[in-house]
Amino acid sequence: MKDTIYTIPLTDAFKAEDECPFCFIKRKLEQDAISFILGSAYMEEDIREVTDQIGFCAEHYKKMYDYGNRLGLALMLHTHYTKLQQELCQKLEHFCPETQGLMTKLKKLTGTAAPSSNPMSSWIKEKHEACYICDAMDKNFSRYMDTFFYLMSHNDDFKPLFLNCKGFCLPHFGEVLSLSENKLSDKQKETFYPILFDKMQSHFKRLDEDIAWFIDKYDYKNTHADWKTSKDAIPRGIQKLAGIYVQDTSFKEK
């Protein structure tokens, strides 16, 4: 298979022998986005306009702080705060408490009233959930998902990489199933689903056995027994369930 700039990260992920190739890709996308935004990009006016408007989620603020470019982060925070204060002042100037009717008051007394929402709280929720890095990751990740299905449908050289991978984590397994409904023909599904389902079952069983042996190793009778492949069974098991690398250290600026 002749790799291109679009297929290399995908083929690399499937060759990595990771518990989930898509986790592997997503981690690389996240690290690339952090390196980009805290590299020279934070000095680019068009990028800063977007980050000033969107900001970042709590998880990525932490990862950006851990990365190490404190000056770059401070500059982005400063202009984001300036933009946020402008919006906040406008929202506060136009804020008007909701008036409560008789039925709303009765529901409050009986404890059946649903949490109310107003433009101010909706704006805060929107700001809290927005994230430049999440958006960049999602946009690029969807392209790799599309590339995966394209290669599965049009490239016979890619299929052995899928056949030899360890399946996917549960969240990405769900995404693959959801997308395959529209990405694959009925005939392709007849071949794809049995292979995918068998792969998921066999590798879940493999991980369960690794975890079971990890536990058994703590029995004094197995003190001198070999760990086999169970030493890192816990982080691999968590990744398979949740799609996260709990064993990763903080990603830092080189």
C-alpha cells in the first residue's frame, strides 16, 4: 500500500500494536494541537482571535499548563480574559431575572420544578464547554475515521492491518459501529461485522485473562511464576473500557 500524508498516521496507528488504533491517533492529535497552540501559533493574530472567542476546556487548560510554555499560555489567557470581560459586561447589562408565575411557585414548593435556564446561565455553559483543542481534535479525527472506512472499502493492502490489530476501545468501537452503517454497503457489512465482533470478543477475553493473572500473581503460590503479559494489564484494561491512557505522564515541551 502506498502511503500518503492522509494515510500515514492511520497506518502507523494500526501498526503500533496498541489496544485501540483510534486512541493512538487521538492522543497524537491532542499532542500535536497542544504543541501547535503553544508553539508559534499563539503569536498569530487569526489563531488568537479564535482562542480569545472559544477558550479551552478544563482538561486542556491543565494539559497546556503541564506542557511548560507558561509565557505563551499567559499571553493567550490575557487576551481571552479581555474578550471574556467584554462579553460578560454586555450580558450583565442585559440580564433580567425571570418572573415566576403561580404554577412555577407551586412546583417549587412541591419540589417538582425543573431547573430554570436564562441567557446568562446558557452563555456560561456554552463558554465552559467550548474548547479550541477539542474542536481541532474532533475535526481531524473525523477525517481519519473517514479514511479508515475508505481504505477498508478500496484498499486491499490495508485490510491485513485491520485483521491483525487488537480491536478498539469500547467508545471507539461504538463510533465505528455507528459510522459503518452509512460508510459501508450491505455486502461489505456482511464481511466486516463478523470480523469486528470476533475481534472485540477475543481481545476483551485476552485482557480479562491478563487481569485475572495479575490478581493471581499476588497469591503466594505464584510468587515465582512468570507475569506473562499481565504486568500492565490494569492500564491496558482501562484503555479498552474508557479510551484513555492512565499510565501516560504529562506531555511536555521538548
